[in-house]
Amino acid sequence: MSDFTPDAPLWGARVCGAVAGAAISLIYLLPHSRREAASRFFTGLAFGLIFAAPTGQWLARQLDVAESLTGPEIILAGATMASLMAWWVLGALARLAGKYGSKGGL
């Protein structure tokens, strides 16, 4: 049987950060419907869980605080930022695709 105890704080930080970022994004810009709220929440949650580590490391390096933070703190910050920014990044990509995308079919 596997022991997941050493990774538990990292996964806890990842989940808490992803949920916090998704919740903040919903509060910051209120959704128009329940469907949009659910879509935005789960998109933020997925982005936060997936991109927590690289976003946290990038953020810690940019702010020059990597040496003073623990692993779970970096993961928490990264998950929160990735989750919060997910909807805006996808919105920007959709606008770019709409603006520069192909007008005709193949």
C-alpha cells in the first residue's frame, strides 16, 4: 500500500489555492448564469490543480521570495494565481481567435 503522507500538504495547498482562485474570480466578475458560474469555477479549479507548481515557482522567482517560502506556500500561491487568471487567459485567447481566426471554412 502506498503512503501519500509526504505529498498531502502539497495537494492540500494545491486544492485550497485552486478553490480560492476560482472563488475570487467569480466574486470579482459576477457570472451571468449558473452555467457560466459552474464553467468558470471548474475551469479555474482545473487550471489551479494543473499549473500550481510552475506558476508558483515563476511567481516566487519574479518576486524574489523563493528562498523565504516553503514548498506548500509556493504551491498555494501558484494554484491561486493560475486559477484566478485562467478565465481571463481563455477569454483573451478566444478574442484573438475570433479576430485573427479563419473567416471561411477549409
